[in-house]
Amino acid sequence: MRGIYNGNRYPIGQFVCPNEVQEKDIQMWVKEMTTLPSRLNMLTVTLDELELTKTYREDSWNVRQLIHHIFDSHLNGYMRMKLALTEENPLVKTYEESEWAKLIDYDLNIKVSLQLLDNLHERWTYLLKNLTATQLQRIYQYPDGSIMRIEQSIALYAWHGNHHLAHIQQALNN
């Protein structure tokens, strides 16, 4: 799942989409997704306004934006998986992450997104733990024509949470 290490941009390595997925991989990724909200909470619960404005590199998102982005991204991921479970090869929408980060709701207290993320992950991981082998093979398609199986998407979102958690850790250590 981990790819090339690239300093601040990819502190845990770039995502490498697995072609072959084992049940133990899915269990590990779901566990990472299950614990992500509590790991984020522990890291950010005592942060002040100045710390929330810290960035992990020049011209990057700050800690507040990262927290809100993780929720936005994972909400989209949850919806993509639900579409794949209920429709045949659905075409999913992408979104302009950098533009979303400029919207006024990114000024909200991070507790809003942390609470939403906690509730989302409770539902999402419950769903993921109860998928059948056949359901894990269901797919969705991006506008560029690329296809992702649900089992691969689980890997992606486990990586995504860890990726931005590492960014937050870097920002706080700067």
C-alpha cells in the first residue's frame, strides 16, 4: 500500500493501489479506519488557534484545513462505496479539493468535523466489516475511466487518513 517516500508531501509514501488483496489486508485497513477519529482527536484536542494554522510545508493546507478535508474526503469515499454496493458500475463524481478548502465552513471549529468523522467512521467501518467477498469486488468508475474495487478503496481511505495524520504531526513539529 505504501509507495515512494517523498518528504513532506508524502510522509508515509504515495498510495499504491493493490491489485491483489487478502482478507488480512482488509482487516488491517478497516482497523486503521476505525481508529482514525480517536487518533486525530488525541493529536488535536489541546491545540490552540496558532497551532491550527500551522502547515507541514510552504503553501500547504494548515491543520484546521486538513481536519475538515479528511471529513470531506471520507464522506465522498463512503458515498462512492455505497453507490458501488447498490448500482452497477456507477460513475462517481470527483470534486475540487483545493476549492472546497477555501469555503467558509473550513473556518469552523475542528470539533465539528472530528465529531462528524467519528460518526461517519462508525457507520462506514460497521458496513465494511460486514461486506461479503462478492461485495468487496464491486466497482465504481471515475470520470477518467479508471475503475476501483471496494477492497481497493478501503486501502485508499486507510492510507488517506494516515497520510494526513502524518501531515498534521509534521505541521505541529514545525
